[in-house]
Amino acid sequence: MLLLIFALAIDIGTMQLERLKLHYALDLATLTAASNVDKTFYSATGQLRLDPSAAIPTTRESLIQNLTSLRDAPNSAQLAGAADVVVVNQVPGRDPFSGASLDRPAVCARIRVPHRFSLLGLIGLGATEITVTADAEIRT
């Protein structure tokens, strides 16, 4: 019984550490993408908004780089490609993934990553999914 408790503590700690690393990677990716201002729209109207055609690929590229540096898994490109990325230019608005209130144009993203329990897998508790969301607004 004591070994099961230790295994649970180790596996839960490992999962929380992976979730934290994923959150940092996704935060950095959305912050990087939030700099993709639509310059043509700004020149015409004087209002800031994000360029979705630049912000979404920038989020994915940054996420690939961040995941590659954080994870041993070779499937960083696949995980980044499967991430949900949305640009919200209609403000005030809501983050479609977390429901957070947005008062400026923002890049919102969600990533789902499978997580395998190492020690608890020995007793039949296999895999779970870690879901992380992040958003970054334009700051003036």
C-alpha cells in the first residue's frame, strides 16, 4: 500500500511538472504571436488588430520550438499542428477555450497532450490527457 502511495505521488508530480512546462511553452508561443499586428488595417483605421494569417502560423512555429526544447518526444510538430489556435479581434470578447474576458485583440490557444503514467501504468492506470490553454493580448 505504501508503494502505491509513493507511485501515485511520483506520477502526479511528474504530470504536474509536464503541465507546467506545456503551459510555459504555450504562453511563450501566444506572446510571440501577439506581436503580429495587421499593419494595413492599422494604417487605414488607426485601430490595432491581429493578422490571423500571420499570428496562427507564428503560434504553431513558436510552439514547435518550445516543445522541442521541453520534451523528449519527437512529435513536437504533430502536437503543435493539432493545437487549437484562434485570433480574437472582436473586443470585448471571450477566450473560446478558457472563457477568460478579453478587452484587447488576442491570440488564444489550447493544446492537448497525452500523458502516460510510468509507475501507475504497472497496475493498470494507463494514460490521461493534459489540456493547457493560454492567451496573449496586444499591449499598447
